Amino acid sequence: MNKNAIYIFTCNRPVELKRLLNEVGSIQGRYGIYIIDDSNKREAIQDNRRIINEYSNATYLGAMEYCDFYSINGRPGDSQLLGDETWNLGIARNFALEHSTLLGYEKVLFVDDDISGIDERIIEDGFESLIGNCFVSCALKGVEDDSIVGHIAKQVGFIDNRPKMLSGGFLFLSPFSITHPFYNIYNEDWILQLHEKDKEQIIIPFSVWHNVDQEVNLTLDQAIFQELGELVVEGLLKSDNALSMNHSFWDSILENRIKFIAEIYKCAKKVRYRHGQNICEGLLKWLRQLNGHSLQKSTEQIKNEHYVHKI
């Protein structure tokens, strides 16, 4: 048995899944391929199953398989389920970690269904570079994998010098080496890497494409959804123990975040980027309703896997 596997994460996008499976089809006989489906639309689930059945080495893992896995193996499943119309990417990634560990895979590639341009050289080099305690990825072209605030900052010329993590949308890792779970909030990939700070980040000299046929949907609702994950990253950049810190710590994180977005707002106003201004205004209004106590409570819910976001 090959000790390497590819885990594809998809949700209500059978067209993208079919394209991605066509790309990895040339290497399907060499690696186990598993599709973790968080779709909540019956037609999309049916299409995904039909597409996957065309590939002999591809295995479908949806809501039913998720429940069976945790029941059969006697492990406590998360309170949420795949396909239940809530944000589930952290749950899906943890499922992939536990599934690959149980099957004995030494190295895995996590890839989202909006990634394209994958070929055999990239896969081989990625797995070969995954030696020891590290994460491996490559350059992502197309739409940069960033938050809405990040995209606005770039459009208005605001320079963000904060450290960057590798994208979980295309990430090689060793499942047995992971000591922390993915938290089920936005930025779950960065949060995991910040918790696993002993691991080297390796970028191989290749590139893949992200969201090549789509544009970023800059909405206030989506920016607010992302903000808790952004705040947790800010906390972890300041302290490895951020999720165990008290309300005073989170008061300071909140204060700095408000200043950060206020600066982006000023830049948007200066270049007359009205849509960016509106999103920053809405975010600032939302953030000023929070305090250290509410953020501390939210981080406790995240740690205890009780945080849920309806989509």
C-alpha cells in the first residue's frame, strides 16, 4: 500500500470537483484519493457521488460515512455533521486527519476544490519534500487566498507586514505529527500552523491556481464571519497560549484590531474606494460591540468545539 494519500474537500461544487479529479486522474493509481463532501444540496451530493464513481481509486466520504467512521471506531464525533448547513471546514479537516491516521498514511495532501493546475511533478515533489517535522506547499496564483480585510488592504495600498502561514487549500502534511486539532472557524489552517510552531514551512518551486474562474465576494456579512478567526490569529501571533488567556489579553487584541482596520478605512477613504470603506465601517461597528469578556467566551467555545456558524 502506498503510504501517501490525497484528500479533496468540496461543498456544493460538482463542476469544480470534476475538474480537479480530471487533473489528478493521471496519478490516481499511485495514491489513495478521498473526497470529503460537505455539500448540503441533494443534487450536488448525487452529482459528486456519480463523478467519484468514475475513478477506481477515489473514495467518497460524506455525512453518512462521517457518522459511520466515528461510530465504528468508537470515537466521539463532533456535535456538527458534514452537510448540515454550518461552517464545517475544521471538522472536515479533522475527519481527514483521523481517517488518514487510522489507515496508516504517512503523508497526505489536503486540497480544496477551487485549486487547479496540479500535475504529477507538483505532487511528487511535495511528498518528497515532506521530510521530518514540516508543512509543505507552493505558490498560489490567481485570487490570493486571503481574508476580505486583506483584499481591501491590498486594493488601497495598505502594507501588512504580519507573518503569513501556508494555505490550507493546498497543503502537504504528516498526519501522525499533528498534535493540535483544526478549530472549526475561519483561518483554521493558519491557527493549526501557529499551534504547531515547531514545524518548518517549506515552499516548493511550483505553483497552482486558486479560484481562477471566480472573483472574491467582498461582503460585510462574510467579513464579519471571518473576523473571529482573524482575532484568534492575532492572539496567537502575540502568545502561544492565546486561547487560554483572560479577558484583559483579548481586550488588547481587540483594541489593536480596531486600530488596524481603522487604518485600512483611512486608506480606502483616501483613494475613494467606497465599497472598502463601507465594509470597514461595518466591521468597526461590529468590533466595538465586543469586549475582552465576549472574546474570551468565544475562544472557550472554540476550544470545546461548541462554536457554530450558520451558513
